[in-house]
Amino acid sequence: TAKKSASDPFCVYAPEIQKEHQNRQDIERDLREALARGEFELHFQPFVDVKRGCVSGFEALVRWNSPTRGRVSPGVFIPIMEETGLIVPLGLFVLRDACRQAAHWPEGLTLSINLSPRQFEGGDIVADVRQSLAETRLDPKRLQLEVTESLFLSDGDRVLTVLNALRGLGVAMSMDDFGTGYSSLGYLSRFPFDKIKIDQSFVRDLDRKENMAIVRAVLGLGASMKLAVIAEGVETAEQMRVLQEEGCDEMQGYLFSRPRPAGDLPKMLVDIKEGFQQGRFGREVNV
Ligand code: C2E
Ligand code: MG
Ligand code: MG
Ligand code: MG
């Protein structure tokens, strides 16, 4: 939106807006350099099986440690990388690095990776995934790929073809942030998914009966469509209790752990197991 400059009545854009534009160009340039310099790093947040009282896998979440800007939130830089297309090389780094690391994890732990719609456009995401699996020898059954509904705003037929090809490699497809888009249900019926991630906005406030109703409906949907369901953003023992009562057995959230650097993986496995043993999540499990 163009604001009239106070200092110069003949200028369309106020100085603040030019500055915003400059900032945006600066951050874009920094992001390009960051890719070349390898300033991106993966953190991992556990998926927890509350029935068994243990970690079932980890989601890779990218972090940018900028020497000049410090820690920048993905909420800030991912949208810019999506707009500029830089998400494509970043996504490839995430895929390769995450698979390389997960290949050394204890067997049975899954790896989940976020894919951007841009990664489905140019290039060949199917070839990239196939190659990463082959190079790292990660069992395809252990890889889950998360996409959001924004993927389906582009050519649906093409997306369907690519999703089927990805599943053909033996990997699982998850629908991230489920329920926040416009026609989640329609997409579920048209596209092949293995897992639904209930968005944290519904989990955050389960006291609101509307949110509770949505969570219940999604769990019912998962059961009848034979899709796994995981709840995102579980922060309290009370949320965990309610979700489990409703039949949700897989969860992710700060209650169990924040996303942590790869070196903390063994510690997360032990801490969460002990957390269950000690009833730290509100319920004791014998493990
Ligand atoms: P997402 O995939 O839905 O990831 C979940 C986000 O929620 C993460 O934020 C995570 O740190 C945060 N979170 C997890 N548990 C809790 C909780 O209990 N409470 C609250 N308040 N938040 C929680 P993060 O790491 O900042 O990532 C934000 C978004 O950026 C991700 O949402 C994803 O859409 C995107 N993103 C992150 N890494 C990648 C990546 O490698 N590739 C792509 N394409 N997108 C990524
Ligand atoms: Mg995700
Ligand atoms: Mg999500
Ligand atoms: Mg999200």
C-alpha cells in the first residue's frame, strides 16, 4: 500500500516503505549467501507414541544461524525463500542432510521432512527423493514427507501424479497443518495420504468446544479412512490427556521437546522415556 510521504508531497512512497523494500532485498541477498556458505542447519522435534511411551520419529525443521542477523525464524525466511525460489536448493539440502542423518538413527525411528509446493514445480522431486534414499540407504518406509494444502492450489493433476510417484518409492505422505485450508476434506479424498497432522491451532485451545469438535471429527476421519493422525503443538499434560482420551496416540509439541540440534537426539530419546516412567507427562507408563 502506497503511503504519501510527509516530507515530499510529490513522492508516492514514503521513506519507510523504501526501507522495507531495502530490508527485503538485503535479506534475500543474505539468504542466497547463506545457502552458499552452508549457514542452514537441521533441528529435530520428536513425534511421541503416547501409548508406548516413547519417541516414534523426528521431524526435521530447518534453522538459519546468520552471522549478522542471529537466529532467524523459519516463519520469516521460509516465505521469502518460497517467493524467490531459493526454497528449491534449500529443500534439497534438507532432504539430503536429513536422510543422511536418519540413516544412522536407531531402527524404527521415522524421519519427517517438510516439502514446499515450489519443490513440486520445476526440477524432479521424485528423482531427488529416490537418489537421497539410494545414497544414504535409508529405508523408504522410514521417510515421511509433509505437505500443506497450499500444494493443491497449483495444477492438481500434476500434483496427484507426483504424490503417487513418491508413494511408489515406498515413502509416506502426510498432510501438515490439517484443517487450516479451505477444503481439507476434498483434498483428502482426491490425493493419497497416509497421515494427517492436526494443526496446532485446534490443539492449543481444546476448552473451546468448536476445537474439540474438530479434533474429534479429524480423529474419526482418520479411523474410517485408515489414516494415521498426529496432533501438533501439544504443550500441556492436560492437552495430552484429552487427546489420548479421544483416541489420539501420536503427538508432537513442547510438552515433550522443542526442536533440538541433532546432537541432542540421544538425550531426547532418554528424557522422553524417563518422562513417561516418572509420570512427568501426567501419566505413568511401564516401559
Ligand atoms: P510445521 O511444519 O507445521 O512445523 C511445526 C512448527 O511448530 C515448528 O515451527 C515447531 O517448532 C513448532 N512447534 C512444535 N511444537 C510446538 C508447540 O508445542 N507449541 C508451539 N507454539 N509451536 C510448536 P518452526 O520450526 O518455526 O517452523 C515453522 C514452519 O516453517 C513449519 O511449520 C514449516 O511449515 C516451515 N519449515 C520448517 N522447516 C522447513 C523445511 O525444512 N522445509 C520447508 N519447506 N518448510 C519448513
Ligand atoms: Mg511440518
Ligand atoms: Mg504443522
Ligand atoms: Mg506450519
